[in-house]
Amino acid sequence: MNALSIFAGLDSSDRIRFVGDVPRGAECGCRCVACGAPLVARRGDVRTWHFAHEASQERPDCYAGAVNLLRRLAIERMRDLGLPPLPAFRAVVTVPPPLPPLHEVIEWQPGHGEIEQWEARFPQNAPVALLRLSSRTAVRVFVEIDGASTSLHLPNAEDEGVLLFTIPLPSSSEELKDIDVAAHHIDTTSSSRWIRLPDAAAKIDEARRRVEEKARKVHDETQALRRIGNRPLLPEPAVPPLASLPSASSSSELDHSPWVSWRKPRSAFLCYGLQDGSAWILFTHRDGRHVMAPWPLDEGWDESMPARIGAPDLELGVYMLEDQLKTMIYLGEMRPRVQSASTWSDLLGIAWLHRQ
């Protein structure tokens, strides 16, 4: 993205102008939104079209000012054309340690909504509109460019929802050379997601109770198996009984992990404990693919790894790895604790895996 030049400025009427919309050179009549200096429209045959300052006194915040104009254009289009259809709310509900990290993915359809109020100004990290759902829930609408940290600046009111629209920056200024192509870029690449939706709180609580109940059952069964496996051996009777309790070796083969339905039988676990107390567990899918599961399954886990590691599977709660060796090298650079476990019981026995 740093390859982009200054692609937008303001004219004398404070309208957003892209380099392809104005005359060549200083006749463009535009100024930099960040520093106010006059701009020159560079529209040659060799370099990509762009704006430059008359005295070449560009500063880093001058490019940031052009990015802010792209955000402003996106907001103006939403205001004039209406918001796109509201996305479904999705959440991963999990349980905290020491219970097994079972999870459930829930989805909630928010229904329809109407903009009740647009803000007069659009400062960074601030909501741009108030949306009212058909349930009468108020939702603050944010717009960001290229993954800025807007979601860190949430309203204090817990009964308000937060909806975030994100527009990525293109790899080339050609996609922003005039207002028509810039508008096309906004319309075709923008995405939206819920940061918070109070309407789904009851469904989340219901799912959390189900997951916790199931996790406690798995935990109790696992503890019972471990107690059986740790019993001291009794003297062998003269006549062996017809049936006996499971031995430590047989009980260790039982898999009560949250991935039992699709984990490759008897595949080993490789655990990486990171400095922040979180951990990642690598193992093998039944179909032979390598996967990596977060421990615990905290909200936002699916956005914590770079795309080169692999793609998150929200239903399974794991990353499908592109290359296991490269993933191990990537994790190894974080100076983690590393320990392997051959069974689910062995994995539960790793003391540092259970953060508080």
C-alpha cells in the first residue's frame, strides 16, 4: 500500500477531486487536505497519475490526508445510496480453562435497519451514523480504510451495537485515478462486520450454558479416566476375572477433545505456549490436512494470524495450515514453550497450558 501516491485533494469548493478529474499541472486548482499547500496534477505517460506539492514539500500526513478523503467519499456514498444489506452476526462461544476448550458458533440475523442520523463531521475513530434496527436497538456505524483500529474506540453504552465497514486500499493508484473508478473500488471491495450486537446477547448466553455444560461433562469424564489410569496395580489374582477396569494404556486412547469427530486417530498434539499466556495446538485432520487450534478459543482468534499461515475455519475453530513447517518456524520466532502430547489426557496434563 505504501506504493500509492497522493491520489486525491480538495478544490476551492472543498469537493473531493481525484487526479483524473482535473486539468493537468497547476491548473488543477486543488490543495492538500492535510497541509493546505497547492497541488500539481501529474498526468504523464510514464508514471502513474498522482498529485504532487508545488514545492515538493510532501509530508507523511499528506498521503494520510488523501486516504481520509477516500474514507469521506465512502461515507458520502453510503449516505446518498444507503447502506448495503446488514451482515449476519457471528460469534464463537467458548469456555475458559481449566475446562476443555469446547466451542459453538452462533449466527444471528439482525433484520432491517434505517439510518436515524448522519454525523455532520467524520473524524477518525468516531461513529459516522446512528442506525436503528427494527428491534429498536441503536447501532453506531464506523467506517475505516485498510484495517485501521476503529474498533478500539467503541461507545461506552453496552446497549448499543457497533457495525464496522472496511474499505481496503488498492495496490495501485490506477484504481483511484478518478472518482468513477474510486467509487467502483468502494462499491466492490467494502465489507462489513459486527463488533457488538446486543440483540444476540441472549442467544450467546444460551450457547455459553450449553458449551459449559458439555465441557464440564467432558472434564469430569476425563478426570475419572485419569484416576482409573493412576490406580496402583493390585496383586494378580489366581484366576483372572472375566472383566477388568480399563488400564492406563487403554484409557489413554480415548479422545474427549473438542476435535474428536474429525481429528485423525492417534495423531499427536504439538503445543506452542506464547508469552501472553495463549497457546496454539497443531495436529492432523482426518483427511490428512494440518490444522492449528487456539487455546483457549477466545473471540477474535480468527484474525490473529497472517494470511500466509492459512485460512481460519470458523465451524471447526482452527486454522487450515498452508505449510506446517513454515507455521512452526513462525511460532518459533515468538520464543514459545513447546511440548508434545500423544493423547488428549497428556495434553490436559501440561501445566502451563492452563492460563488463569
